Amino acid sequence: MSAPWIGICCSASGLRIKLKKINIGIVCPYGWDAPGGVQAHIADLRNYLVQQGHNVSVLAPTADEASLPNWVVNAGKPIPVPYNGAVARVLFGPIAFARVKQWIAENEFDLLHLHEPAIPSISLLACWAAEGAMVGTFHVSAKRQKASFAIVPILEPVIEKLSARIAVSEAARATLRDHLETDAVVIPNGINASQMRGKIRPEWSENTLGFMGRFNEPRKGLKVLIDALPIISRFLPEIKVLVAGPGDPDEFLKEIDPQLRNRIKFLGKLTEAEKADFMTSVSAFIAPNTGGESFGIILAEALAGGAAVVASDIPAFEALLQKGRYGRLFKSEDATDLAKVIIDLLRDRNERDLLAKNGQTFAQRFDWSRVGEEIFEVYEMAIVGKGKVGLVSDNRPWNRIWNR
């Protein structure tokens, strides 16, 4: 079989190997049928790679196999575990390990791309099981005492097997350095920037503050925005809050002042086209998240849609918005400061329009045409000198524990 590269070409970073069509295995650690940024990132990355002519198989746990696309292989049913301020649906253990090994054995992968291989998941299992060209992408940003890195002595030799490491942000890179004392190249999550340019919907425009996310999760910060609403409405009497995303609005509204409820409208989960219209329509998009974010793909999408963005000053958001250059920042969990920032922004239409215009231009940096190429350059470096991905020999420690 011929080698998967055709020669050497020049790039901005110097000489690099140029690959032909290759066979890529991508491992998703989280339940595929649960909404999440990692799953969306993997799906978009797979689409980009296929458009470039490559073969891609994705391995992921799922609770509903019937809902899987034909390019996703079911690794088994995930279980929910609390993780980093949310609930992660992951799969781990000897049965999952056997399925991971079977998937690797049945495919002649040129490269494995493992997402979140530093948490107990099928990505970690794949890193244990395989040898050859492997790339790991690290999404999590977390403080040392909150992250699940208690198994560092086991993780370190496994992570060393990776041919290359990617962090989706400087915050994720810092987490990787702090916990595992290793480094990574920073490549952000990707978006389809052109698809985020929607049409203005009159019912969603004028005096509207947009919020999108799993609003029942405290770390998404909707309560901070609602707490700011009495102050905002005093200066902007027509203001409304539009909430998009999964969750139980009745449960959330129980805790809200009845006088504020008529200012809040829950839209439910939106389609991709509706999401684009939402970002293009709202007067400002508000991201009041309180922590646990490593990147903030929703901010990139909001910018691409032409929204003026107001976000908490958590490290990931501050970095993405270039310290306020492309979106206004407020003190995290400070409803009074959030109210002031929103009032100032909505009172100055020229400033708001300029902020939105500059943000939309900046958002092109996150388009898959650029992000996908940067990821594939890492693949090219990782695959040099490697043969096909295969299984490690049975005398490794993890195989003695979980034998075939």
C-alpha cells in the first residue's frame, strides 16, 4: 500500500508533508445525542475533512443508536457524571475498552484524533489501546482543584503517546500545562461563519437581549442577566429578554419576580437557520457565563451573525473578544455591572453598530476554511514516519487489567 503523503510543499511555517486522501478515526468522549460544543465541533470537523476528500469514522457513546448518522459508530450507552460545573455523559470501563479496540482493529486508520483524552472516557481508552499517529484535542478549562485529574500518574504516560496536542484556547492550554505539565498548539473551535448571517426577524429585533444555552445550568449565568433586568428596564422601558436553548422554563420562572416574567420569552431549541436569524436580529447578545468555559463558540457564532456581544470577563471570553475589542465585557457574576454595560451600549446606536461590524469581520478567523486547514497541518506533522494505527501488544499494563 502506498504511503499517505505525496511529497513536500512549502507553507508559511516552513516545509511540511502534503498528504493525499487519508483514513481518519475521531473519538468523541461525550454522548453524541446530548447537545454540546465538543459534539458540534467534531461533526463540523468531520464534514470539513470529507469535503477535502478524506475518509472519516467517528466513535462516540450514545443512548439512542437510531438517531446516529451512518458515519458515527456507537461505543455504548453513556452514563451521566458531574464534571466541571455541568453533567458529562461519558463511557468508561472494560466493555467500552473492548469496543474501542474492535473499532480500531476493523479500520486501517492513518491517524486517530482523540478529543478530551485526559478524562475517563473512550478517548482515554483509545489512547491506551492504540499506537501510531494520534492527535489529542483538549477543550476543558478548569481550576486544578475542580478538574478530574486525580489520575495524573496514569494519564502522564498515556498523554505522552500523542504525536501532537491541540488546545482550543489559551485557557485550555493553561489547564493542560498546569495539570499534566505538557503543552499544545492553540487552534480555536470552528464555525461556519457565512451560515451565521441570517435575516432580521421583527419579533426578535428592537430592544431585545438574546441569551442562548442550557439556561437551567447555573454556570450559563441566565440568573445574572435576570438579576440585572430591573435596573436595565428602568432606563430602557421596552427591553425584553429572549432565551433560546433546551431546558424547563416553568422551573426557571418559579424563582423569578412575577413582575419581570412578561419581559422574558423562552424560544426553546432553535434550528441552525433560526440561530442565525436570532444572532442577526437581537439588539445585543448576552453571555453571562460564570465559569467552566474553555472557548465560547457561541460568542464566535454571535459575532459572525452580526450581533453586538456583551460577555462576562471570564478568561476564555476575555481572550476570544480580545479584552473587549470585539465585544463588551462586564465583571463576572456582577448584575449591576452587567446592567450598566448593556444600558451604555444600547443607548449608543453608532457604537453598537461599529462593535457588531468589527466583530463580524473578526469572526472570519474562526471559519472552518481556516480552522480546518490548521488542524490538518497538525495531522500532517503527526503522521510523518508513522505506519497505520494499530493496537498495542497485550503486555501493556492496561491490557493486563482489561484483557481481550
